[in-house]
Amino acid sequence: MNTNSTTKFPVSQLDFSLEIKGNETEIVISSYEDHFMVIATQIGAMGTVLYARKEEGVSINATFNVSVIFGKRDEPMLVACARQLIEHVSVSGSSKPLVLSLGLKDHSAETLKGIISAVIDNRMW
Amino acid sequence: MDSEGLEKEIEELKLQEKKGDVHAYAQGQLQITSFSELVNDVCLHFQIIRFPKQIYVWIGYNSVKLGHMYAAAPTRPNNVVSVTSILGGASDNTGSGIAHRLVLKTGLNIILACNIPKNSPMLQTEAEKILIQKLISLGYTKSRLGGTTL
């Protein structure tokens, strides 16, 4: 029987909200053993889910693979957002892939920049 | 009811809380519940994020890996449940069945990430049982008479 009542939950999580262009945005960041997960929602649902990872290769310059795995496939700003974040993850020294979930009311560059800076300010990598 | 009996019941309640070691917090619209349970020498971790119209669940079996991810929802016609694998795995892996039944129980869209290995039906059943019990206690499931609880 597990009697250790001070065990911390193994997944580190961070949950905060902020306003971006007038829309209340809630962000959850979770760190698993082999992935980072970032959820940013303004619509009360997870929205579009993207997967971004660093490619394994011999070249010095890292390359990344970003794809939409669920949801809108015709919003390039979402892909750009995932691409920015995975590069930041990589530059910070981690090679864990990123699962990014964006449920947004608007897909303007300003909104996505706001999300990127909020996530980076509170990053878990 | 005498006060001694009441006190004992309250003690038991407190003990149960500690055993489960549930971390739950709500900020804004989201409610996050995370807890771990030891089942037959195996540690199962659960992370539940409740959105207004959706639930995200992660089930960890011993490790803290994300595992395979599935999306499930009631779809046309007649709100029949559809499940698809969105990260890793195929449609016959452990998580897809759980995702399917979660939609039936909650009536909401479900995103489930689960790293329970294939071909472990006992473990899958146990994990699902614990998860459903927790969802019921949190009030996320549909009432028996029908209708969705929000």
C-alpha cells in the first residue's frame, strides 16, 4: 500500500490565464517524461492539436517537423506558432517533442505572438 | 447518530483523501485533477483537465510517458461515438476503447493519452474503473436519467 502522502504528482503542470487582444486565454503546460504539452484555449475546448519535433540528423542546424494531428489544417499561423515553440525548446537544450493544442477565437499574428511569449515566460524547459 | 460514530466517519474520510493524494485546482474555466493509485504493485497516474465542452485525460502506467493519443466524440448520425488515433498507435490499442466509453459516460468530446501496454486487459479495466469513479465523483458524467452535466 502506498502510504507516502507527500508524493508529488510526477507530471509537472502549470496553469495560468491572461488576456490577449481582449480574449481571455487559459494556458496549461505539462511536462511528461518524453513530451511537453501546451494547451492554450479561448473557446472552452482544446481546438486544433499540433505535433512538433526536432528531427534527428547529423547536420549542425536542427530541423523540425511540425504537423497538425487534429483540427484545422488550413491555418498556417498555428503551424508557425508550434514551429517557434519547438525551436525554443530545442535551443533551451531539450529534444523532447511538443504537443500543442490551440483553441483560439482569432488566428492573428498578434494573438499567436502573445501566446508564444506567455508560454516562453512560463516555460518548463 | 452519536457523535463518536460521526467522528470516526470523518476520520475515515480524511484518511481516504490522503491515500488518494489528489491534487485538484481550478483557475478560470479549467479544472485540473491529478492523482496516482497503486494497483497490484503497479502505479497508475491520472491527469484530468476539464474544459467546458471537453475533457483531456492522461493515464500513465508506471512511467510518465505520454503514450498514444486518441480523440473521441459523439458524431452524426444519432451521436454515435467515433474514435480516432491522433498520435502513435492504431485503432486497436488500449486507449481507443477507454476513449470510446468515456464519451458514452460523459457525452463530451474526449482527448485521451494513455501509455498502458497492449494486451493487458486487466490493467486496462482497472484503470478505466478508477477513472470512471473519479469522473463520477467530480460530477463530469451524465446523470443516469440522461442529459449532460456541465
